[in-house]
Amino acid sequence: MSRRYSAFIALAALCVSINLAACSPKAAEDVTSHEEAAPAVEAVTDTAGRQTRVDPASLPQLAYDYSFDLSAPDKQLNGMVEGHQEACTVAGPGTCQILSLDTESGRSGEAERHTLVLRATPQWIGLFRKTLANELKAIGGKIEHQSIATEDLSLSIIDREAHINNQVALRDNLQATLRTHKGKMSEVVDLKQELASIQSDIDAARTAVATMKKRVAMSRLTLTYTTATAASSRGTWAPFTAAVSGIGPNFVSVLTIMVTVFSYLAPLGLVIVPLVWWLRRQRKQARAQAVERSAG
């Protein structure tokens, strides 16, 4: 992708980050204070255009996972990857974060596959999805595959928060008991150990809740980039490549079945073969004796 398109996406991401007030610590503090002072209910518009007031706590806490498989002309691929990284970096860590970037090279040694994993706000991802189609159209690329997965974390968050409240109440009771306790030193030691265990449980539960809420606030976006040459060759030769790649596993599977069958039959053969040989020998001896008696 040319620098012009990279700058376009970076500018668009910057606009969103400004609107979200996530580019400066002071702005982040203002957003935080605004959220804390926000009313307990918010207006929601239904399909008929009517507005109803809904408690945000009653809304499902959904964690989204977006995945896009993209293909672009060989010369444009690296520029597109760099442009998307730049757009995320410009937006700032409060809006977009780069989690990982993996590069796979082809037989010629040139990079033909990249996997970029981001975590971003729904607003930034929404703008990214809108501009992505125009960007691919401009450079002659396309979306090979896309998917959206969701996970409802509402029940998990509610359960963890209820557990935290119970543990905090128990901790406060134990602290009050410890302040007024006049028993043996061993009992005091046991109370302190119990307090430490409860506090550790509270900290772990709070970390888990914060992680789940972060997954709700910022979605995961996985972008897989493939050169147009590699994508077309994989599409044309995919059945043949799959058949060739399956030779080894299929051979090992058949060999495994044969060895397994042999392991079951071998012990039986050690008993059956001598028994059959002995029976045939007895029959031959009986026939020989019968011939001798008839001849005599």
C-alpha cells in the first residue's frame, strides 16, 4: 500500500482517538471522571425509533473477536501491514494496542504471509472495517475470509464480583475479630494466615474481573495478510497440496493400525500355532496307525 493510504488510515485512527479523548493522560482522566459521574441509566433506541432507559448493568457484557484474511498485490502487502501498524500506534494505547506480529517467508525468501494481532476499542475497529474495503479496492486487494466471534462474560463478571463482595465482608469480620482477640498467640497466627489467604483470593478475583472488563471494552482483531500470488496458488492447488501433505500422516496412520492389530494377534498366535501343529500331527499319526491296522 502506498504511503498516501497509510497516512489516510493513520489520520482516520487519529481522529477517532481524539474523539475518544484517549491521546493524553489528562483527557483519559477527564473520561474516567465523566464515566464515574455518568447516570445509572442510558437511553437506547429500538427499531421503531422509541427511546427507552436501560440500566447499563443489565446489558450483556460481550467480548468480540474479529478475524480478517486479506490478500493484496505482492508489492503492496508490506506497505499495507505497516500502514495498519502505524494507524494503531497513532491511535494510542488507550484506543489500540499491538499484541503481536508474525511473518512467514515463502520459498523465494520474501515475506508472503503476515499475522497482525491487535486489541482495540469497538469505535476504532468500526472505523477500520469501514476504511478497509476502500483501501483494498484502491490497491487491488480483497477480503478472502472474515469472521466475528463473541463471548458473553456477563455471568462470569457477576459471579466474580459477588465472590469479591463476600470475601471482603469475611475479611472485614476477621480483621475486627483480630483487633479484639485476646486469646492464644497460635490463634492470632491462624487468623493472620486466614486473612492473608482471603486477601490473596480477593486480589486474584479483582484481577480476573478487570481482565474480563478489558476484553469487553477492547476487542481482539486478528489480521492475516497474504500476497495475491500465494493466495491464488493456494486456491488453485489447494486440493493437490492437501492430498500430497496427507501422504505422510495417512501412511503413519495405516502403519499404526497394522502394528496395533499385530500386537493383539501376536500373543494369540503363540498359543494357536503350536496347538494347530500338535493337532495336525496327532491326526497324521492316527491315520498312519489306521493304515497299518488295515494292512495287517
